[in-house]
Amino acid sequence: MNLNVGDIIRFERTFTKSDVEIFTKVSKDEGNHHSNPDKLERLVVQGLLTATLPTKVGGDYNVLARTMNFEFLRPVFTGDTIRCEVTIEKLERKDNNRIPILATFLCTNQNVKQVLSGNFAGVILIEN
């Protein structure tokens, strides 16, 4: 595992109408703002769909999350490109199979406006 305290992992994603439609079906989060476009023909992206951005680190590093905290700062719309920065705050290499991790994250839109912040804690599962 090549991950250290202070590392910042960056990635971005542009949300589409199809993303919102699929997430609506899976989550049953069917608010009108997720299915009725605004004057600019955009849908509001579900908060928890936006929150999948920092969870990408979990998949990339085999993290089993124990806690996740989200603060939704402003809406995200279809067509928005969201950049996520995850900062590794704590890693404890005590055990060969499970390494405790704490990370914070901040997501901004294409206008550099903050849309989501928070943190997660869990363990990195190391396969032998």
C-alpha cells in the first residue's frame, strides 16, 4: 500500500441526467427536483450521489468504512463537474491485515464553489 498521512487524492466527475435517473431508481430518492428540470434544463443531483465521490477512495484502497460524515454546502446539477480532494489525516500501521484510516474531503464544482465536505474513518483491508 502506497498511502501516507498528508497524501491528497484528487479526481473529478461530471454528473449526467442518466446518472440521476439511475440513482433515482436505485435509491428511490424521487424528489421532483431530481426529475423535473429547472429553467436551464438541469436536474438536481441527489446529495448521496454526489457523496459517492469521496467513497471512490474506499474502492481504490480497499477501505471498509465505519463512519462517514457529510456536509452538503450547495446543490449540484447535471452538467456540473465536481472535483474531489481527499486528504489522508491518519493511518495506523499496527496490524498487517487492517490499517485504521481517517480522511477528510472537500468537493468543489467547476466554478470552484464548495459543494460537499466531510470525513470518513474505517480500516484498509490488506489481503495476504
